[in-house]
Amino acid sequence: MSLQPIYGQSAAADSITVDNWLKRATEKMDKNEFDSSETYIKKALTLSKTSHLPAQTIKSMQAYANFLYTRLRYPEALRISEEQLALGQQLKNDQVIANAYNNMAVQYRCLGNLQLAADNMLKAIKIAEYKKDSASLRRNYNNLASIFVDLNDKKNSLYYAEKSTQIAASLKDSLQWAKSIVNLANSEALNSQYNRAAQHLLQVAHISEKLNDRSLLLHAFVNLGDINNKTQNNREALLYYQKAADILKADPDPDFEMYTNYGLATSYDGLNDPHTAQKYYDLVLPTAEALMPKNDLKEVYLLGAAIQEKLKHPDIALQLWKKYNTLNDTILNETTQRAIHEAEIKYQSSQKEKAIVQQQLQLSNKNVQLQNKNRVILIAIILIIGLISICLIIYLIYRNKNQLIELNLLKAQIHPHFLFNTLNNLYALSLSKSDKSPEVVLELSQILRYILYECNTSTVNLEKEIRMIERYISLEKIRYQNQLEVNMDMDGHLSQFNVAPLLILPLVENAFKHGISKLMEDGWINISAKARQDQFIFKISNNKLPDSDHRAQSSAFGNIGLLNIRKRLDILYPGQHELKIINEEEVFAVIMKLKLKQDTGYAHPA
């Protein structure tokens, strides 16, 4: 009986074989033995599929897609990347899916389909952001910047190129940083920032020499030549292209040879030497039509037309012009550009929404920290306030509406402000061992019950609001005893109207805190509340020291009182309110008018 290897042993052996074949493919690629390299990659891919080795299959697909891309065989590379995407989705592997989207985007760009290129790149970016994969995000931003360069979108190309460079710098990887800088230089050149672009490319050349990276050095020389041609420094451009040509003599590469010859043709055309330009152009055109990305190929046609015009061949020039216009219209048509920008705007909108939520969280956390710092006498009451604050934070986050956030934060300011003022009064009474301390605690508990349990709605009954004010005044009367005279005039059916909660309290507090508290004796406060049809008028006035500083009082009032009320009125009663401040020598008064309607308390529509 023969011994058969079990499946696990066979799979392990096949996995090692696949790795060895991929390694040999890389070695053959480095020696420019491209046919042999492709043979080994195909063998690795076939074996990994037949042996049901998903990890090895993905690795082989990635290697084959990269190989085909470097050989400028974009349709074949796209087919392999689509297979890679399907396998990643089957395995539910986000990393594989993101890599496939990135590869497909790059290949679609080279094939001239910028809309699909942008769509796939944005999908790759979203996954990289979710996985917090900085290396992939750097690459994705870099490639997206290239797509916007092809669209001649100056703003977005520079924006994403800079984001890629920032991530590369944080990774502290010289090679990745240099790759991002190449793209940044292209975006800067598109924005006519030629000096900055040239400086960045010289940095890339310096890094490539340190790393002994031939490909990176060729990128630097070819792009420096392009920048000098754009700035009409054609002789300087020739020097850089010649440096690239010298490298390619020792180590040929069809991709860089194509762009180097194109650059030489452009330089000689700029020097008004169309015959030499045509010599290099003849080397470029056949390869470019077979291998060059479509967006670059149209520029080759444009150059050829210019050379043929100088050589007095208008018929050939016209044919090249037609090819340029046809290809340009295909790539940069209005529908494509609009679709790409709409996709990018949706992506940016989602980013802004995330930023808003983070800001809300930071703002809410700061409020919690401030409240925690203000812990004083009654721990139980402070715990209740903390609980309310946490509930408020959760409510604000999930509502995610800026106006509602501001309104609730404004209302939340009143609670600790009122509470700590009252606690200070209670503390003073307790020091003097006043018999009125229990009465203060009782009144305070009634007010807190109203604030905590009855003010959680958008409106409250106007009569209840006024009664809460009366309780507050009774607390203050205990404190000031015979020094204070308070007159209240209530008129109209207050119980038939609703109003925003805690809208009146800051005005009353202000009269005590910034008016009566400064007087030694004979303080007075007059309060009037009237409801007529759909209008509520609240007036409060108090005497003050004759020599009190107008600006100081206005500033103090504005900190929590006036500014708070103005903002809340603007939100709750837009165009349906009036707030008037009267600050005379011995009297301070506030008149607030609201247009209400029964049941809801909201403003009538204009």
C-alpha cells in the first residue's frame, strides 16, 4: 500500500513552492528577464488556485497585477485586480479589497477612465481610514492627487498630494516620503509653483542616491526636465533628460525610455529644432500608442501636431490634432468631471460630519470637566447635575444638529450659575446659624425640582415659569431681609401660554447680582409680566449705585445673562422678539417682548 501525503502537508509544501516561484520571478524581473518572470508568476498563481491557498492566491495576484502594470499592460492588470477584488469580497478581507480598489483605480487612470479611477480610489480611501492604515492611506491620497492632476484640478490635486506627504512624514519612511514628494511636485507644477516643485524634486534625487533607487532617480530627472520645459528653460531640461538617458543605457526600461524621448522631443521643439524633435518623436509615438496612459498620450499627439506644423506638414499635423481632440474629449468630458467632483464632495462631506461629531465630543467633555471642578458643599446635588450633564452630552451627540447643540448648552449654563449663587447664600446663612436655613433649603429643592424635571421640554407653562421666579425672589428676600423691596405686577391669562424654559430667570438674577447686591440699603426691584393676545411683555428694573461704571455692568451682564438670552431668543423666536436694555445713571432696566401662541410657545410664522 502506497503512502499518500495528508492535505495539510501537501498545502504547506505547495505554499512554500508558490513563495519560491514568486521570489524567482522577482529575481528575473530585476535582471530584465521579463518573460521568465511572468512564467514564474503564472505558475505560482495557478498552483495557489488549484491547491486552494487563499493567502498565496492573493499574493500571486498582487504580484501579477504589479508586473503587468510595470510592463504597461493595463487591461490585463485590470482583469487580475478585478479577480483580486472578488476574492477579497468572498473572504471578507478589507485589506485585500482596499488593495484591489487602489490597483483598479490606477489602471483605470492609465486607460483614460478617470471617473472609474476616482470612484475606486475613494472606496480604497474609506477602507484605509476605517482600518487606520496610514501606509495605504498615503498611497491612496497620492494616487487620487494624480487623478486630479489629469483633470487639471489645481486645488484638489494639491490638497490630496499634501495630505499624502504629511502622512509619509509621520511614517518616517524616506522612500514613501520621496514617492509622495514626486506627486506633490507634479501638483505644484500644475499650480505654477515651479520653484517649489523643482526644490522638492532635487530632494527626491538626493534621497534616491542615498537609497540607490534607480526608479526614484529617473522620476526626479524626468519631472525636473518637464518643469524646465514648462518654464521654457529648454536647454536645462535637455541636461536632465540626458542624465535619465545615460541611466537607461545601462539599465533599459520601456516606460522611462518613452517619457525620456518625449521630453527630449519637447525640449528640441522648444528650441525651434523640429528636425531633431521629430527624431525623438518617432521613437515615442509607436510605443506611446501601445503603452502610454491615455491622458499622457493626448499630450504626445499635441506635441506631434506642433512639430509637424513647423516642418510644413499641415496634413499630418491636422490628423494629430484630431487624435488629440478626440482623446481629450473622451477623458475630460463634462459628465466625467462632474461625476468625479460629486464623488469627491460626498467624501469630503462625510469627513466634515466626522469632524463635527469630534468637536461636539470635545466641547461636551470640556463642560463635564468644568462642572467637576466646581464641586462644593452639597455633593448629592452636584451628582445630580453631573448626571444631567452626561445625559445632555449623549443627547447632543446623537441629535447632531448644531443649532440644537448651542441652544441646550446655553440653557445648561443657567443651572450651575443659579445653583452656586443660591448655595453661596445658604452658606452665608449657615455661618450665621440663621433659623431661615431650612426655609432656604425647602425653597431651593422646589426650584431644583422645576429645573431638573419640568424644564426638559422645549416649552413650559408661562404661569409655572413665573411661579419659579417668585420662589427665587423669596430666597433672595430671606438674604436681604429689610434692605429690599420687590414689587410684582402680573396681568393677563399667563396659564394659557407656553414659553421657552429658564428664559426669564437670568434677568431676575442679574437684577440681584449686579444691582441690589451693590447697595447697602433701600434696594428695590419692580417686575411686570403681561400677556395680551399673542404678545408677552416682561419688564424688570432695579436701582443701582449712581457712580456704577456702565461698561463694567454691561460686561458682567453679558457674560452669562444678556449674551445667553440674546442667543436663545435668536434661535427660539427668530424675528418674533425684542430685547431692550436701559442703563441709566441710577436705574437699570430690561424689557423683553415675545410673540407667543397658545399650546406650543413657538413663534408665529412671519
